[in-house]
Amino acid sequence: FQFQELGFDKFIPMIHRILSSKPGTSVIVTNIFNTVRVRLGNFIMNLFYEVINKSF
């Protein structure tokens, strides 16, 4: 299960670039995005596996 399938590889960096282009916010934004990406990734993967397990 890859982020690419959901378009996260394009969507998240795009938002990240827009937000981090403002001076002074890039470090904070990077930290937040890294945290969000990990948590969101774990959440989606858990959800994905649960759906598969119940379906088959």
C-alpha cells in the first residue's frame, strides 16, 4: 500500500511548499507536516487493512 496510489506524494508536498515559502514558518511547518504525514499514513494503512480483512 503506497501513498502514491492516493496522490499523497503530490498533494502533501504541494501544500508544504506553499506554506513553507513564507519565511520563519518553514521549520515549524516541516515538523507539523512530518508528524501529520506519519499519523495519517498509519491511520490510513490501519483502515485499509481492516477493510481488506473484513472484505475477504
